[in-house]
Amino acid sequence: MLHLKKPLVFFDLETTGISIVNDRIVEYSFIKIMPNGEKIIQTKKINPERPIPLETSMIHGIYDEHVKDAPTFKLIARDLSKFLEGCDLAGFNMLRFDLPMLVEEFLRIGLDFSTNGRNLIDAQKIYHLMEPRTLSAAYKFYCQKDLEGAHTAEADTLATFEVLEAQVLKYENRMIKDRNKVEFVPVKNDMQHLHNLTAENLVDFANSMVFKDGVEVFNIGKHKGRPVEDVLKAEPSYYDWYQKADFSLNSKRKLTEIKLRMAFPKK
């Protein structure tokens, strides 16, 4: 039994697609685990106020007719916020999609659903941490050989080369499903593609900004690669353009936080 000091809510979302900016929730399920072990389940379909793409419906089984009479997110948002009040949050890979999508839905209707003060627990990260992810384990799995001389520079380097070759051979063009059950090909025999797959360094959920050497830099547009603070200093109007452009509310808020940090630096 989990040792809880306050309620812990596990949740998962089904949506119209995988864009945090453009897509909407069509169903959610929240399971609140109380410190005494009691479980409170809340599952509800949501009218996204837009058609659900057929290819998405074929994955999660929710079609337009299933949600046409369901409440909109705006109608249930305050009750949902109250249900989640004072709770920690948990999910599987929720930090990459489910949580930013939920936060975006709240922000879209003017409710600030803050994660400050909440423990955010992603079971996928624990899984990846606790299951072998060492070079020796990868070498054994992909190359079916024991790594002789592990932790010596040359042996580790050669093993890494063999592992990557074996990964590309094993996975190239293999179709898998993402967290929303949308099929895609993650591994291609192309180094830029593999870089994009493995070198993400998140600032905002939409990845329009990333950390580079500990500094936030823009990851898109004409200022891609430039430090955010440098751009805001040299071109203050870019902030206003960004706020009016089709970026997620989370991205806009992160840019605002950087701007405020510049205006009111900690002493």
C-alpha cells in the first residue's frame, strides 16, 4: 500500500489528437487514492466542440456521436479543479502529454491550474530508472554479448557503436504507437533524426524553447538557437508577437516567466 500524506490522483486522457495547442480532451479518468486507501473514480466523456478525426476515433473508440451530448470542459472544469484540489498527481508518461494537455485546457478557459506544491509522479520514469539501462545491459540485450572491460574508455566506446548499429538494425522503420495510440516510426537510419529523438531538453511542453548549456534558447523560428534573454533584450517586440502567435498558453507563460525574471532578477 502506498504511504500517502495527502490524496494521490492517477489520470489518463483521450483526446482529438496529439497537439497540445489544437487538440482537446474527449474523455478523462481520474482515480483519487486517499491516505486511508479509499479509491474515488471519476471518468467522463467531454464534448471537444470540434469533430474527432476518424483516424483518432478508430484508435480510442470514441466517435462524435459518443460526445455530442457530453458536457464541454468549461462546464465541468471548476468541479474537476475542486476534485483535484490538494492532490498530488500521477500517471504513466504524463509529464510529456497528459499533464500539459490538462493544464492547457484549464488555462484556455481562464482557470490557472497550478502544479506548484504538488508532487508529480511519472511511473514511466521510475520504470526506466529501475530496469537496467546501463551500457552493459544494452550490449547484452542488443548484441547478445557480455561487455569485456566495461568502464574502460575504448571498450565502452566500441560497445556503444555496436549497440547503436544494432538498435537501428532492429528498429529501423518499425511502427509503434505513441501515448495517444497514434502510429509513428521513431527510429530511422539518419543521425539528425536520431538526434531529434534522443536529445530533447525541455523548457516548455511544446518544445519551442530548449535548454542549451543550461541556458534557455529558442528552438524554432528566425531566432532558433539564440538565447531567449538575448532576443528579448535586442528585440522586445518579439515578446508581443510571440504572445499573439499560435503558441500554447504554457509556452507563452514560460516566456513571460523568463521576461519577468529579467525584469526582477533575484538579488
